Amino acid sequence: MTQTIDNKFKIKFDGQQHQIDANVLIGSLIHTTSIIQEVNKYLDSGKKIDIKVKALEKGSFFISLELVETAIDGLKNIFTRENITVAAEVITILTGVIGVKKFLKGRKPRKVDKKGDKTTIINHNGDSITVENLTFNIYETNVTVNDALSQNFEIMESDPAITGFEITDVDENPLVVVNKEEFPDMILKSEEIRDDERILSEAATMNIVRLSFEESLKWEFYYRGNRISAKIKDPNFQESIDGGESFAKGDILEVELQTTQKWDSSVNTFINKSYQINKIIRHIRRNEEQTFNFDE
């Protein structure tokens, strides 16, 4: 049976405690909003989507959101019971893209078969799912959506109180569910194995320890409690510096981190050997409060 989705939905942070770290909450909402806006842009609907965050429910991880469609000229609200399709399609694609990411576990599909308006995806285990072409096209090609999706789960992974993430309809029927043990797969962007070497690309949130604007030198960061050194290879980074953007010790960078690992037969596992930042997604200054407008 096809599930009817309207312009309202909820996100839920599973856990035993009735509280959540403010930065994790705000960061997750920012990245979810980024995906929604990018999907609407991709749809080229000619409509503006506003995301309204309703009052938080007391003693609950549920957060209610509403997508409101308006004409681009801002003169007419076009959201009506009869004209609900864009907001509903955005939510369907949002949950669909998360579902594809969960299914593929951050890896490339073994096979993709497109027939009509449907795409059948086969993963590395030989399992298959069928989704709308539009959903898979956005997952496969939209860098902004993939960055925001990976970064969202990286933020939640950092909070031990969160045991899962859900998007539900207004009646709290799950549309997509991701458990804590699946977060690492959601963070992973790519994996390449060559002989005894593995190269991982994943979302990462890093705190600056030491800066160096010399291209040949490495920056130092704290990442998941470990101090690491990494070169920044983002081609837009120097443009940011030249444009006057300042960085300081203690600032936070949300990045695409490439980790090169070598196989160590003595311990039967891959060991991290070097790090490189391929892309800086977001820069948060240490004294800069993250903000999000809550609509009461």
C-alpha cells in the first residue's frame, strides 16, 4: 500500500536520556535543512520551501517540522490541500536518499538497472531495492546532498546518548530508521582497496590545534579524541584565505577526510597511516554559536 505523505514530518533521536546536546541537535537540523533545500532546487519546482520547526515536545526526542511552499515571488502561499505535491515529494526523496545510503552502506552499487521511472539497485551482498529514478539520481550525483547526509550522521555518531535516528510522519509512523551501529556506514563516502592499502573517504568533524598556511605543511587537529596531522587539499581553501577568512585554534571544521590505511598482518587489521582533507564543508568559529530559528 502506498503511504500518503503530507507537508509535515518528524525527526527522532533515539536514546535513553530525555535530552540531547544542543550542538548535535542544531547541526543535524542544519544539515537536514540543507538536503531539503537542495532537493527542492534539483526539482526546479519554481517554489520556495520554508522549513518550520515547531515547538519541541516535552520529554521527547521527537521534533516536528513543516514544509511550507510559497510562490517564488513571495506574493502567494500555494500550499493547499489540493496542491501539496512538492513538499510531499521533497520528504519522499529525503527519506529515499537516506534509505539508499543505508542499503549501500557507503559503497558503490554492484549493479544499477533503470527501467522507466524506476531504478533497481543491487548492493555488494547481492540484495536489491527499487527506487524512483529521481531519488537515485540525487543520491548518485548531488555532492551537496551527500555531504550534508554524511555530516549529519557524523555529528550524531559523536553523541553517545543517541542510539538511532528516525524520520516519521505526523502520526510517528517510521518512514526511515537508521540504528547507531549503521552510523559508520552512513558517514562513509567511499572505500577503495588496493593490495595491502585501503583509502577511506568519510565525513569528519575536527577541532583545529595548529594551523599552517604553507601548502607543503600539515595542520594538526583533534578528531574523535585523537590528535592527528593532515594536509588540506581543498582547491577552494586558498581562495577562502585570500578572501579574508580567518582560522584559529579551537575552531571546528566539518570536512571530507581521506584516511590511508595499511594492512598489518601481525594484528590482522588495517592501520591508519596518513590523513588528508579533500574538502572543507563548514567552518565554525570557536566563539560562534550555532543558531536555528524555532517557529512557535
